[in-house]
Amino acid sequence: MELGSADAFDRMGTLGVEEEFYVVDGDGYPASGISDLVYDDPPEGLLGDRIDHELFKFTVETQTPLIEDPADADELVRAVRDALVDHAADHGYRVAAAGLHPAAKWRELDHATKPRYKSQLDRIQYPQHRNTTAGLHVHVGVDDADKATWVANEVRWYLPPLLALSANSPFWNGFDTGLSSARAKIFENLPNTGMPSHFADFEAYQTFERRMVEYGSIEDRGELWYDVRPHTGHGTVEVRTPDAQSDPDVTLAFVEYVHALVLELAERYEDGESGTEIRRELLDENKWRATRHGHDASFVGTDGESVVSLEQFVTRESDRLGVSGLRDVFDAESGATRQRRVREESGVETLCERLCLD
């Protein structure tokens, strides 16, 4: 039984960034490349031991090294991406990024054969068989398990606006879904996903984690795929909400914001703040608004009554936390809007090309 421990929470403010990408051919279309990139010729250097594959043979995930100084995040995120692009090019592939690949049709793609994924496909069936999603996961170290649990509770309200800013997946299985982040809905069809409930303390979360393994609902703690979780192995608060991005500047804007937000919430915990009481149904409503409308979304406020536009959220959070990246992302064309525009103006072939990192 793979379970974590409160002892893992022993560092404050460290960073780790996990990004999921698509392996594609020279034209930007999905290609089954994980055997070449992960198994037959694994990379050395920065990417060594920091690349793995996901459910499908055209999806990979990279991890940065542990980032002790947040000022190093920019360099390391870009360096890992560059290393992946070079490694893929050495084997005749390219790398693309989006919440969903616009040309990926899951019935025509091969699943990975790793036992972990074969087990998931057998247990979960249809929802996992079609899970071609790709996201961004940001880990922020927290030095106390109860503090991490409290922060994860509080972070929940901020996740739908973050999803709205990141929304970059309008197309799924070859058609326009009408959503800004179809990835969010595809992924939510899996068990143990979406907006988590409030946990009173770390003991309550760990009890839940243990029981889910004991019940046979999950094989290990890694299968609790909620939008945020106290990561009991890494000792972090892990935010898993954003769609994957081809532009590293957008990724880094979200990394900057999540890091600042977790640190600010940790300070509020240390000051004895009681926390926010808001119904999970309203949090789910906010996530739906982000999923559907992206940059045009508005949200039910933390008081459960007011309404906050995404622009108001960005202005407030940028001023409150002293971050600049959110404003740049909001002022630019959204990922979903850009994908629709490119496909309408130039076709899916050009869109696939534009999503490539090189």
C-alpha cells in the first residue's frame, strides 16, 4: 500500500513543475513515440529520470528538478522543455502542447502497455479509454501537513479562475465542443477528480487516502486526481487545474501565481485565520463557468453571493500578490479563442503546426 506521511511536509516554498505534452510527427499530428523516447533510448542530462509517459503512446510528462529558489523556475522550465524538444527531434518527432490535441481521435490511438495503465483501463473502462488530456501540475512545498491541508482547502476557490485563464482545449475527438476547456470535462469523467471536498485536517485527508486504497478504489495515492491535493509523498500542495500550454510564458505565469498564492495562504494559516466556508456546489458552478466560457467567465464570490468577473479577479490578485503574469495572460488572446481562429482561418493542419514547441 503506497501511502504518504506527514513527515514529508518539511520544506516551505520550494517548487516543482510537471508538464504533459504530446509526441507528434513532422506535421504536428499524434505519433506513438514513447517507446523511442522513454524506453529504448531514455535521455541523459537534465531530462534523465524526469520524463515518463502517460496513458496513450503519444503523451509524455516531464518534471523539473526540485526548485529551491523560485527565481530559478523560468530557466529550469524552459531548459526541460528544450531538452524534450531536442530529445524528440533526435528520434524524428516533434512536441506539441494543449489541453487536448485537436487532431487526436482516441479510438485511433494506442494505449500504453505499462501495468499501471492496463489496470486503470480495466477498472475504469470508457472514461479512461478516451482520456487524451494534458495538463500542468504545480507543486509548492509546505512545511507542515495540517497547514498544507488548510491551504489546499482554501485554494479551491481560486482554481476556476485559474482554469479560465488557462483554457486551451476547445476541440476533442476532431470536433468543436463549444467549451473553452473540454479537457476539464473529459478528465472529470474519471473517478476521484474535480473539486475536492473540505478536509478538517491532515489526519482526515490521510484517513480518506488510506481508505480509498483499502477499499480497492485506487491502487495508490497517485490516483486521487483532484484539482488540488496535499501531496503526501512530495510534501507539497499540488495544483492540477490548468490546461497544458505551448507558450512557456503562460506556463510560468501560472507557476508564479500558484507559488505566491500558496505562500500567502500559508501565512494566513499561521495567523490563525479560520478559513472560507463556501458550498462545494458553488465551487463546481464556478468551475463549470470557467470550462464553458474561459476568459469571458465570471464567478460566484467567496461570500456565496457576489459575482466576480475574471478581469476583476486578475486585477485583484495581481495587486494583492505582486504578480505580473496573470495580467499578461488575460490581456492576450485566450488559448481556446486562438485555436478556433487558427482552425477557421487556416485549417487544422496549420493549427497542429502552431501547437508545436519548436
